[in-house]
Amino acid sequence: MKEWSSVVDALGEGIQTMLIRKYPPAHDEFFLYPTYGFSTRKDYLSSYFQKRHHDFARKSAESKDEGVTDIKYYVVLTETIKIRRDNIESLRNLIDCYIWSADHVLNYFQDVKIENAYLWFLRVHKLPNNELVNDLGRGAVRYGYLTTPISTAGSVPVMDDANFQSKMAEIKRKLETPTLPSTDKRFEKEKPKPLLIPKHNEIRDMIRAIGGFLGKVSDTEYPIDSYRLDAAWRRIKAGNPSHVFEVHFGGNFFEALTKLKHSWDKWNSKPFLVTTDKFQEKAEQLLEGSFHEMKDVIRIVNWKKIVTLHKLEKEVSKIKTEMKI
């Protein structure tokens, strides 16, 4: 996502002193490598960042040149804090300590398989001279191994000791929550039940129903040459699909995007990929590579929005029927 060049700059300028990750760090020292550009969301600023940091994030993302990466910072990991899944909500308390939106931070941990969050406290050092390196390829979305060493001699901390320790103390203080006696049933909180993902065909049928509510000719398993699309909407029965949908919760991701691209090429249909948080990032990567031609027209939709839209349109249709509109 475009967020990573912005986060690197935020660390380098002392705006934030930590990273929040799904896993513990593999190394105690590393360089900050700003990635960029595989997010196709036009609303990435409002989706990923707090409003007060929009200008900063935009300028940072736009300053990243294609083909080369400017490495400015070297970091030393000073401490890692593990946060249990049932306390993930406490990350909202750190809203003044990072540039992301709180919702984006929590959405990052929606995968039910994630057991813990990890805070990496990073002591950032500015290199005496920036190092320009060729981009390390598509594998370096989150990390990469440099082909030639970079010296850290002469690096200077971007934040003095007192300020850094103060920031760490502030973060720890905001994370603290009172531990209530487990024997006192009055104070026990019911653990939220994970939101279950509907089955593939249930989402597909919701899309068909939404099309009907909107006055479209709506079908499932719509044929296109040797393929079948999960759902398609047409303005008139004799016409070609104006909207096409593939629901992807697993299986052949490449084929799903192939069908959408074929529909776009053949009929100029608006393509929609309905998927989960787990697969959205992979889709965005493919749309920067093999399917880059349609990255500006395709819409990647979280399945929760389909469920919500279906519920709302169904209610509206019911009211219209009752009112005989």
C-alpha cells in the first residue's frame, strides 16, 4: 500500500516511534525500506490515515520515485510488546501515537487466526548520506534483502534519549487497563464472537438479489466463452452485462481476475471482485502486475458491504411494496 512510504517518513521525522504488526520482529536492526504503489484504492488516504495526517501521507507517497528507493534511516529495535487478541481494542488508545486511522489498525487484525498484536519500539537513526538502491522487486512489499551493504557509521538518532523514553512511557501508559478479579462475575466481559463469513454462493445470491432490487436483469453463473461469472447485471435482457462480479474466498484467484478482465475487454463491463480482508492485499498486488490494465476500473469490495447493501435494499424494497410505490 502507499501507506508504507508514509510510515517510513513518519518514523524518520519522529511523528511515531513504533510499528504495529501481526508477528514479532525477525531482526533487532534493519534499514527502513519504503514500499509504494500497489494500492488501487482512490480513497486510500481516508481509509488508512487520520485526517490530520492526509497532507503528510500524500506528499510522502508522491515523493517515492519508481525504480529506485531512497534509504535514509537505520533502526534499532529497543523493545517488543505483545498484545493479546482480546485486548486489541486497546490500540485505539494510541491514536495520538501513529498516523493510521484507528479503524485501519483494527481491521488489520480482523483475521480470526491472528492471536496477538506486536508493538515494535524502534529507535530510528538518520544515515549521514542517503543511499539510492534499485527497487528490490515485487517480493519486497514488506521487506527485502539488500544486494550491497550500507554503512551505518555516522548515523544520528532522530529523537534524543529523553524524548524517546517519554514516548515509550506514554504508549505503555495508554495500553494499561485494570485487571479485574476473575472471580467477580459482575465485571467479566463477554468475548465478542467472530463474524462468520457467509458461504460463497450466499454472497453470490445476495449480489443477484441486489441487482433485482435495483431494477437490473440479474443472473448468476453467467456464461462468457469457456467461463462462468458468479453474477452479472444487465440493463435490458437482450443487452450485455453492465456489471460483473466474482466472489473470491479461496481457490484460483488468478482465474477470478481473468474472468473479470475478459468481461471488461469484451463488453466494457464494470468489474467487481468481492473478497475478504485476507485476500484484498493479494488482489491489489496482482492488479499492479499481471492485471494492471484494469486497476483503475475494478472495484475490490469487502463481503461485509454486500451483506449490508443486501439488507438495506431488501428493507427499502419491502417498504416500497407496503407503500405501493
